Amino acid sequence: MNKETYLTEYPKHESMRENVKKDKNRLHFHMMPPTGWMNDPNGLCEFQGVNHIYFQYTPFLAGWGTKLWGHYTTKDWIHYKEEEPFLYPDEEWDRDGVYSGSAYTCEDGIHYFYTGNVKLWDKDYDYIMNGREQNTIHVFSPDGKDIAYKKLVMTNDDYPVNMSKHVRDPKIYKKDGRYYMIQGGRDAESYGCALLFCSDDLEHWKWYDTVRTAKPFGYMWECPDLFRIDGNRFLSISPQGIAAEEYQYQNVYQSGYYRILGDLEDYTLSPFTEWDMGFDFYAPQSFIDESGRRILIGWMGIGDIEYENPTVAEGWQHTLTVPRELTLDASGDICQNPVKELTALRKEEIIVPSDFFLTEGAFEMQADITENEDFSIIIDKGMQILYDAGTSVLSLSFLPDRECNPEDAKGCGRCIRKAKIRENKVSSLQILVDHSTIEIFVNNGHYVFSSRYYKTGHAHTVEFSGDMNITAYTLSGFDCRT
């Protein structure tokens, strides 16, 4: 689909936009697709005071299809503009989809690198070792909207010979005057890894190393991200093919990070830490904003899931998480918390009785837990946050329909996710509830649970038990214009 095709088709799908606007599950303070399908955040950056959020986008189909890059901009994380799609699969090198990639800002504009997907159909391929092209493409824009040029800079022939045809999702950074790129990969032995390339001019790239674990950790690493916080270096990946455990790796695919000890030429990797313990989180990307904050946004969705999203019937599917600022605690662990700008969404403080409250629309709830005791929070009569102090296990689960009440929260196939709390105590919760999402930040962001959920109507009930002090607010939504 090129830009001309998109513009030709766009008027025919105005009804899709109207359905999305009327949907009771439409989100108020999350970035969601105007129509169709959304997945990975791409090209995150701030340039000349404007934050650019690009994303994988299939505009006219609420399922998997040919990908463009959709585009939102914001200066304050509250007021947004829906821009025209930024990238289209309009070359032979990306004809089957503009896949994920990143942005690198400089004084005169923004450089983007992404994977152009090509699938061959002339033979019976396995699409692992053959039948697929994963091309690395460089785009330059002076303003994040207009494209000055688009160039093919690497093909599968430029990747190490021991790789499969799965190499993708480039992320760029600069160090000591040289440019570096990391890409996710799957080698010929189905061993997940990350490939490192270097360049002096952003055009000519040379592979120089491969990052992998001592023992195989999944068959494919997607969406790699190398970054620093307070001088500490981290590698974020989204591995596929990890066996589920009771308190880890509970989703079909994972996302998490390693702390890199030493330099990349002589390094060890810390144990893998998952970014999010909920049902719906994958393919996060981070960037440094102009104030120096490291901000992360993830896809609040995941591929190849067994559970469902009823919004498909209304012409849209998936969303992005709220933007999260990354910081380090005293022990060097990463904490994730909503960016402070989101406090501007607070409207009214809710008067919270001892064990129950009712509110309309989106809301925020903060709970301070004074004692290391069991507690329970039940939202909308069907979704439970439960802590077992004896085992230090915190869980998010969807309860059986207790009264066959259609108003109850529904997981639509989601059941339970659990985390073992290393601190052996839950001391705080910050809970953000939109019309069909929940994000739970535990112990000042040491753990996060993100999930979609569905119910009838916009009224919310909250029941809780345990020794906790609760503050709650109703929330307004983003201001988004086209």
C-alpha cells in the first residue's frame, strides 16, 4: 500500500472511524489506532520540543495485515495530534510491510531505520532459512513528517552467514563519534541473539559482534534496545520461545532486560528481568527526551495469544501503554512510573470509604499498604488483585462470573498472572484504569501488570480488604485532534 492507495481508500472507511468513536471500549488516555490494528511503538523521539510516536499500523483491518507506520505527536503527553501515516510499503524492499524500527535525531532532522519485510511465494519455503527478505532501510526527515529520502542500506547478504532470514528491528545510537546499530535475530540453530553493527556515515554498516547468552534463551530476539540510565548500560529484548514458569515467562512471548556488566567487547549479562507481568505487553521501545528522561512505551498487546479483544467487531484492536519514565533505585534495578505529566488528567478526588467505592469513567487509585499482610482489591466485580503475604505472591486474575452479571469485568480468555515480590512486601500500588485497560505499578514501579479487560458500561466498582490507605481520582482523557 502506497500513500496514494491509502488516501484513495480513506474516505471509504469513514464508517470505521465512526464505529471506533462510538465504541464503549474506546480508550480515553491511551494511544490507540484511529481504525484497524496497532502494534509495536516505533521511532520514538523528541525533536524540537515535539514527541513523535510512530507505531505499526494496519488502518483498514482490525487484524494482522500489511503494516504502515501510524503517527501521533504531542508536546505535553496530554494533547495529541493524529498525523498522516509516515511510512508506507511502497518499494520492492518493503513491499510486504514497513516493520519495526527506531529514530536517531540530529540538529537538521531525524534519521529512521526500519526493517522492510518481503515474503517470496514462488516456491514452498519454510520462511525461516529461506523465503523471506529482511531489509534494513534508512529514511531521513527534516521534521518527522516529510521524507527527504529513503534508502536501502542492508539486506540479508550483509548479516552474518550463520543467521536465518529473521534479522530485524534496528535501533541506533552514537558513541565516541561513531554510529552503532543493534538488530534482533534468530541464527541457523534457532538461537536468539542480537547483532551489532557500526558505521561512520549512517549509510555503510559493518557487522562486528553478536550478543547472546551462554545458554540459548529463546529462538528469536525481537525489538532490541541498548540504553543507559545513570551511566549503567542495559539491553532490552523481546525473546520468543521461552518455556513458561509459575512466576516467570507466563505469556506466549516475553519482554525484559539485562543489565550489561562490563563493556560490550567484554561483558556479562545479569539475570533477565521482565518489564511487565501482565497479560498484554510486548515490544517496548525507549528514548531520551529533551529534558534527559528515559521514557519507555510498550505495545499493550501480544502476538499469537489465545485470548480475545472484542473491539475487533468495532473495527479496531490494541493500544500502547502510557509513557513510563525509567529510573534506577538504590540497588540498580529499573523502576517504571507514569510520566508526571499524566497527573494533569486528575479531575476530582474520590471520597473512599473503608472497603468500597463507585466511580464513573476512567480513574486512578493509589494504595499505601502499611503492614505485610494479605490484601485483595476487586475491580468491576470480576478482576482481582490479590496479595499472599505468606508466599510474597501478587496476582492479577479474572474471577469466575459470580452472579452471571454482564456488567462484571471480563478477561476474554485471560486468567491469571503472578509475580514473586523480591522485597517480600507490597508497600504501594498505583492503578490506572481506562475504559478497557488496567496498568498496575507496584512498589514505586519495581513491578508492573498491564492488561486489557472488558465490561459493560463506564461505571466502576472497587472493593478492597486489608490494611491500606487509598487515594483515588477520576481522570479526564487525552485531547486528540486530526
